[in-house]
Amino acid sequence: MKKLWNERRSGILLHPTSLPGKNYIGDLGPEAYRFVDFLRACGQTLWQVLPCGPTGYGDSPYSALSAFAGNPLMISPEILHRQGLLREDELPPEKAALIGKVDYARARTYNEQMLQQAYERFKMKKELHYAFGEFCHRQAHWLEKFVLYKALKEVHGEAEWTQWQPAYALAQEEALQKATHDLSDKMSFHRFVQYLFFDQWQALKAYGNQRGISFIGDMPIYVAWDSADTWGNRELFALNEEGYPQEVGGVPPDYFSETGQLWGNPVYDWDYQKSTGFQWWIRRFQHTFLLFDWVRVDHFRGFEAYWAVPYGEKTAIKGLWKKAPGDELFSALSSALGPEPLPIIAEDLGVITPEVVALREKFNFPGLKILQFAFDSKEENDFIPFRYERNYVVYTGTHDNDTTLGWFEQAAPQDQEYALRYMNSDRNKVVQDFIRLALSTVSHSTIFPMQDLLGLDSTARMNFPGTAEGNWNWRFQWDQLREEVILELADLTRLYGRWFGEQGGAFTAHTEENSHRH
């Protein structure tokens, strides 16, 4: 495992669902390979994505149905066509490519039909069965619970597991044995779907790694209440006898919210987790490190102390800080997955105490710096670039922030002036100079959202925290990317010492043939 902080690197934050293409949603097909080629051509070596699990209500990748499974919506029908699992007339209709954003409703309807068709043909393709069997064997520790959960969720009309028939909700052994027998074909289908996702992801990762691109994943600290993890491992969480949370996660009131943030995820039973030697966490990280070269751990401060809110509260006001065994957890992970430092990036935003800093520094995890937070003219803060240190990852903004252009357009006049003076910039090139500033810092890694490279405004924002619907649907198109932007990014990457290895090569943003050769 190579250490992230050995070299100066830079890259782009883009979730696969935001890729262009012929599907109703961005996927792991030809456009993902083309994006790797684009990164290589302009000297970028990092591709950061959001969590890649199967999403539920609200389509949020941070509230997935499993901490281990992959999102079926990302499976490329074009690759399945090349494998002989789909006919050409079963590919998405041409009009799907005309939709400028993700259409989750149509994507789900098409995806379900497409995968069922592929599954029926897969049964006849004996040459694929050995690899499928090997996958099922390697992933059985999470896969079997997940496919049973998915099958039971379907027969219960997609209801939350606490609303299932009691014998299934409480995972009574006799009921589960009967369900495993009765729902065996549904379970086999969902095994097949996961096999496709992981097969396509690993092929894409291998293609990127061969070209010097490293992948950064994203791990939420909590899992969704309605998930295979909570249903299948109730003892790991602070739940009552009916399966409802005793407490839920969130953050207390702060500058951004008078009532805090109430996430609704069940918090962990850390005493039980410790009694097992943190085996579930070890498997979770081990699994994640197979998918990604490094992982950004969301809400890192929750491993030192977490905000616990009694279940049923309407806001996060009436919570309490409770200690978490972060030191013991990361020591156990280092012992199990070492000997090199764990390839973890700590999302250390929010209420950060000296204890949180000490935990991050003890394990040498890079922290985060957000440039949009730097130019608050009301007070000094640690986000101003002259305060940065080497062991950080610098972002212009993240998926939870506005685009940099949107942020600037809505910033207070004195903050706009502060940013322009600091960068010796003007309003016409503020986004380009944000990227230049991020690349120029002493910190070893720099990442910026694709929206910022394209210079897009607030209409391209990925997520509005605190809102349940209308997020995660942004997609870009190649014709938004000008050739001079690619050349300028390549030049700045060299100028600030972030060009690594034998990167580079020809890339044309506007040739259709380039997207189909993989």
C-alpha cells in the first residue's frame, strides 16, 4: 500500500452517477474509462468518488442499504451488451442521453428490467459461472445477509425492516431458513447483480491504476437504519427490542444551524464492538480497501466523541457528547490491516477539539482544508492557506458545498473582496484562481469538484444538506469542457509540482469516438 502523502498529488471529485453517457444515470461504462483518460491527459492522479452503495429514499449515497454492497444503478448496460448479456435493442433509448441530469425514476425502471434480462442470459453462459462462484465465496461474509435482506424487502413492498412480519424483522432462525428456501431465486439474482457491479468496478480500477490514477472512496461513519447491516447485525447498534434506535446520530447546533443536524442513523453499541475486537469494522475497512486505494472517512470526529440524540426528537438540540473508542479502533485496524499506515483521509470538519486532532495525528491521517471556508472576513480561521501544513488534502469545495462560482456570487461583499485581494484575482477568473491557489499550497494533495473545473454556478450543486429530495442528480457533458481548460490544468499541475510519473497524453474533449473505444 503506497502512502498518500509521499508525493504531491491532485485530482477531481466526481461521482460516477455524474458521468455523461447514453444511460439515464452515469455508470461504470465507456464514459468512466474516458474520464480516466482525461485525468491522465491533464496530469491528475486522484479520482475521488462518493459512497458507492445501493441508495434508498432520497437517493443519497450517504444513506445506503448496505455498507458493503455496490449500487446496481452504476452497472453499465453497454458492457453487458459486449458480454452478450444484453441485445442491442435492450440498451437505453437514444433519448436517455438527451436528459441533462440523472433521472432516478427512469434509471430504476430500466435498470431492473435490464438486469433481469441479463440474469436470464447469464444462466446459460457457463463460462461466467466460475468467476461468479468465486465472487460469492469471497464475499459471503456480507453478501448472504444482504441478498436475503433485499429479497425480504421486496416481498414486504420495500418497507423498512422494522415493518416486516415480526419473525423476519427479528431475524428468527426458523423464519430465515424458510425465507432462504422460498426466496432462493430472488437471492441468486441479487448475488448476480452484485457480481456485475464488482466485476465492472474492479476492471475500471485496474484500468485507472495502470495509468497512474488512484481512487479515493468515501466511508460514512454511520450506516442507515433501514439497511442490511442494521437488520443483520442488530447487536452492533444501540437498538431496542423492536429494532428501533435508542439514540441517533447528528451534530449539535452551530454557526450554520440553530437546531443542529439530525441524521437519524442508529449509533453504535461501542461496548459490544470492543468485545468483538472490532471485527465488523475490520471487515468493513478491509472490504473498502479492496475497492479503493484510499478512503475518506466522513465525520471522523465521531470516532473520538459523537453527538447522541434520543430517538424521537425533532431536532438535534437535546443531544449529548459521548466518548467513542477511536484510539482502540484504529489501533485494532492497524494491527489487522497494517503494517503500513492505513490509507485513510480524515474528514475533520465541524466541532474539532484537541482530542480529535490528537487522534488524527497519532495515526498520521491527513485532514481536510476547504478553501471556501478561508475567506470569512469576520474572524481568523485555520482554513486560510498560509496556515496549512503538509499532511492535508485541500479542496476548493466538497459535494456538500455550493460550487465555487455559486459560493462567490452569494458571498458577502467583504468576503468577495478578501478572496480577490488574497489571490490577486478579479471576478472573471475567481474560480480558476481558486484552483490555482489549491494547487499551490504546501499540502500534499489537492482535489476539486468537476463543477469547479467547468466553472459552473449553483445550478450544478450536488447536494443541499438538510434537504431530502432534489439532490445528487447533476451530470456533466463533455462539450462543457474546453480544450484550453485541459491545457491550463496540465500546465498548473506541472508548475506546482503535482505532476507525477509518466502522466499525459492526447485527449480531445469533443470526439465521440474517444468514448467508445474501451
